[in-house]
Amino acid sequence: MEQFAFPGPLRDRLVAAVVSGAKTSTTGLLAAYEHEREPLPRVGVRSAVIDSDGRAVAVTETTDVRVVPLAEVDLRHAVDEGEGFTTVAAWRAGHEDFWHSEELRAALGDPGFTVDDSTPVVLERFRVVADLLR
């Protein structure tokens, strides 16, 4: 199961970008995977994309996974997130807003959580293999 952000407007925009094909990459915090005791994505695995209402709307297949320091995220990955970012700096600012939000800090159980250049992030690339809305 693939859930982007938290239910609400951001998830709705991300899911729409996945379904449209504009979003072919995503970034997660290694700390979040570890906190949830969730395995990292694996190439070839298919996942249902869940919307804010809890419905499966698409199926994706993971095509690449890398764990890198935040400072190593490149422009291609940032653009392929399908959120309209045209620079890595803009991508990072948007992601830091999310990663430093009260909601994410509460989910991690760390009210002071912050990221820096060395923070490990999980870069996942995927392709849509089924649009369940059609």
C-alpha cells in the first residue's frame, strides 16, 4: 500500500499527480521507515495507491530505490516528483515544510525532529501499472 503524505489536500494533489503520470518519484525519510518498522520499497514490488478516502485508485510498480543523504537529491528526482518544482532548493524547501510539520513530528514521536544535509532519505521511482479509476 502506497500512501503519500497524510490524508487531505496534499495527499489528494500527490495521488492526482501519480494517476496522471506527472509523479514518477517520491522521497521518504529513512527515520520514518525505521520508526514504523516498515521495510524499504523493493524494485518490482507493486503497491496500491490510497487516496484520502482510503480507496485504492492506482497500482504502481517500484522501478528504483536509493538511500542517500538529503544533500544528494538531484534535480531529476525533484522534478519527477510531479509537484512543479524546478529547482532542488524549491523541492527541499517544500519537503522541509512537511518534514518539520507538527503532524510529521507527532507521527515520528519526536517534537523536535529536523533534517539537515546528512539526513538519510529514501528515493523511490515507480510507474503506474493500473489506473483503478477507469
